[in-house]
Amino acid sequence: MSITEVNSFDDVVSESSVALSTVDDDIDAPHMEAERETILALGEAAIPPRTRFAALREEIFSPRLSFLMEAHSGLSARIVEEAGFRGLWASGLTISASLGLRDSNEASWTQVLDVLEYMADATARPILVDGDTGYGNFNNVRRLVRKLCDRKIAGVCIEDKLFPKTNSFIGERQPLADVDEFCGRIMAGKDSQSDDDFVLVARVEALISGHGMDEALRRAEAYHAAGADAILIHSKQSNAGEILTFAKHWQNRAPLVIVPTMYHATPSDVFRQAGISTIIWANHNLRAAISAMRETSRQIFESESLGEVEGRISGVKDIFHLVGNAELESAERHYLPGKATARAIILAASAGNLGELTRLHPKCMIDIRGQSLLQRLVTTLSGAGIRDIAVVRGALKDAVALKGIRTIDNDRHAETGEVFSLACADDMIDGETIVVYGDVLFRDYILEGLLETPGDIVLTVDASGGKAKPAGTPRDLVVTDRPFSGDYLDDLSVHLMSMSTDIPPEAMTGEWIGLARFSAQGAGWVGDEIAAMDAEGLLETADLPLLFTRLAAKYPVMIHFITAHWLDVDTLTDVADARNFA
């Protein structure tokens, strides 16, 4: 007797939507989002200690809807974990494609295993691997499962097709494996696992191959009886009607896994109400990477320059972060003799005047897309290896508190200037030192360039003059001994002549962005000049332009020119720009 399919996809969606009002509080969408935010905030501490095998089994068998995100390398695995996903899908398609090969078993199973080992090393999250057909018969599956367990890969999904496989979305009515033979593969895999929690998912291709709902259900039941922990039902229809029909008749006899690549417009709540166990986002990271790499390559090829690209792509420091350079630096401090590193002083004593935004906390603590302006600045500094960071605070000082920084108070902030705030941190002006305003944002490469520019005192200056500001907004304008040439072959040094807020446009050669570096020698010169200004009665009211102008009269003050990709936050318009910038 044939199974009657649901009349329309819309009927199924309507049925499922009505049921939304009965969802338990512990599995509804707001709760899931809050749980995700908790994981992001607490990291590994939010996840109870358990094996990766147990963690994947928990996801597959959980009463809530689970999500696995595609990864195809160690780096993409780290990114998926960073995003907050509880588990990963190691896609056969994307691993093959990342190797430049077709999804037709052109990559051997041992080559795939090598990639999986890098992925498992890069993340603590459990991985469910796309095992294609199992790479052969029952004997190949036995060996595959043993090797996966050795590498702490928490589960495998095998599909009921013939080896070598062809991607499901290519061609029509691909031949399927004999049911009894495929059941033998499942039993062999389960008999070979070295951890009881290892998950084997049986993927049913009957709908993809045009064999109908009866055959799909018959095969799923046989595979479940053979020991499969879960069933993956696959469809290439553009809506989820076929999948929801299957789920309705399957009645949760085993966890049901789906891959909504083709029917991506269906809301996840529909699947939640249908009793689906797990959704796999199957290939989207690789597809996103392809789009980004194509556009970046095109721009660089056409412009023969990095100027249009550098500020819009991840910085090199982001790569260092993802691959764990911070851990290496920590290990070096433990195992190698100590070495000096730069420190930073952030000048953030001003309250700012941004209306309601600065009523309860100073400008440096306003929200910029989920993080304070100060936190974003500290993250940029930390990404460059600068760990010793002090913030000079003043107005609403109790609101200025971040983990990992020390605070220095300028309780006379209302009557003193920037040099006085810097002098409050005089014990920090020792060795290589970064000084930066607390209300600026800049791309990572700008800080990298400053750190690499030779000189005992180096200032970062925007040669384009910076962004236009409303009348009366102070800007730290500079005059240099030679202008920015724009010639990448021009490596002649540029020196500061003077800095002020009222330099005429015809004399101005740029705007200081509020970022400076001192070497150990330069820090000594700065300390001496601050002491001299104190003796002259100038310390309390002097600004940094006066300090740098005085220094430039005695010592070489070098300029590191840039031409954009920074902003300072002085107005509400700047706040909006900062949120786009971030």
C-alpha cells in the first residue's frame, strides 16, 4: 500500500506554524539564541567536560533542534567553533573542492582523513564527517570507522549509493546500493567503533534518486534496524514538502537529520515542529570563501594594488588569532627567556558630548555593535601582541572597567589637558610604548605599520587630511618636512615640523589620528619633555600637539603616513560610522 503524501508544502508549513504556540520554553528560538550567547560569552566553560563522541551523541539525540556547520579545513573548523556552533559537518564536497578535486571520491579516504586530523586538532567541538558511501564495502567501512575513532572524529554519515559516488545534485536516478548490502556496511561500522558514543548516520538517497516515499521509508527502517543511530533523509526539491512528509510518517523512530541546501527558504521553526533532530548547513563556508576570494583577486588584478582591498579583509593578526599564536606566545613566556614587549597607554579621561549615549558612561564605553569602543581598541592592541595596557580614565571613571587592563585615574580631568593625563601614567612610559586616544578605531594593518616604522618617536598621520568634521571640532593637523608622495617606491623618511589644531589648509600635510609609538629611547625623551613642561608651568593645560611640536624641535619625530581606514568618534554621525566600520 502506498503512502499518501501531504497535499502541499504550504499545508505542512501551516500545520507546523500553528504548533509553534505549544513549544516548550526550553527549546524555543529565544532560548536557543540566549544559550548561544552564553556559549559565546563563556567559551569552553559553558560546555560540561565530556568526550567529543558523547557531545555529538547528545546533539543528535537532544529534544531540541541542533545545528551542524560545514567546515573543510583546520582554519574553517576554528571559525565554526568561534561562531558558537556545538558541532561541525566535515563535508565531502567541500573537502574535495578545497583540494581542487571533484566530489566523486577523487580524494582518497586517507587524504580526507589527513584533513580531518587537522580539523580535530583545531577545534574541541565534535565532528560528524561525510563518509560518502564508506569508500567501498563493509570492510572499507570497518577500517574507516576505526581510523576515525583514533582521530577523535565523533561520527560518520554514509549514504546508500555505489562506490565511487557521484554528488547527489548531479544527474538523475543514480543507482542505489542493495539494501541488505548497505545494512552490512552499517553493522560493520557499528561493530568497529572503539567508543560507545560514536554516531553512525545512514543517509537515504531514495528521494534524490526518484524512488519515491515508500522506498525511502523502507530503506530507513532497514538501516535503523541494522544499527544506524540516526537517519539522514535527503531531497533536492526546492521546498521542504517531501522532507516533512517523510518526517510525519517516520514518527521519530530514530533521530532525523536533514540538509536544507535546496529548500533553504523554509524557516527552521518548521523543522523544529516536525521533530527534526539536526540540521546540517552543508557547504556555505566554502561557498562564501569562493565569493570573497574571487572578488578580492579581481580587485587586485584590475587595480594592481592592495589599496582598495586591505581595509576590507581580515588582517594578518586575525589569522594569528585563529591559529592560536597567543597560546604560542604564552608558551614562549613559560619556556623561553623573557623578552621585552610593547605596552600601551590609552587616554580616555574625557566624557565626550554625545547626549544620552554619554549620560551614564564616558565616550570610550559607548556600544559599537555589541562591544564598547574601548574594548575594540584593546582587542586591536592585544592582537598585535600588546598585553600590558593601561587606560587613563577620568569622567564617569567607575564605568571604565575591562578585564585584562589596568586603570589610572586623572581625577582632575575637568581642569587638565592631555599631557597631564599622559603624565598620570608616567611609570608606564618606559621601554617601547604605544600612546593612543580612547575614541579612535583603525584597521589592524595601521598598527602593524606603526610598529614596523623605524624611529624613536613615530606618529601615524592621515595624508588625506582625515574625514571632514563639523565646524569647531578640533583636529590635530600636522606640518611635515615633505608631503606624502603616494609612490610605493618612495622610502625616504618624513619628519614632523609642527602639530596644532589651527594650521591653515595650504600648510597642512595631514592629520594625526591619535596613535603614536615611542622606543625605549623615545620614551625617555617624552618623559624628559613632560618634566620640562611641568617645570615651566605648562603641564596642566598642554595638549599632545604642543608636546610633539616641542619634541620635534629637539629630536627626529618620524611620520607613518596612511590614507584612510580609521575614524575618531566625536559626533553622533561618527557613532553610526563606527558601527559600520566595525
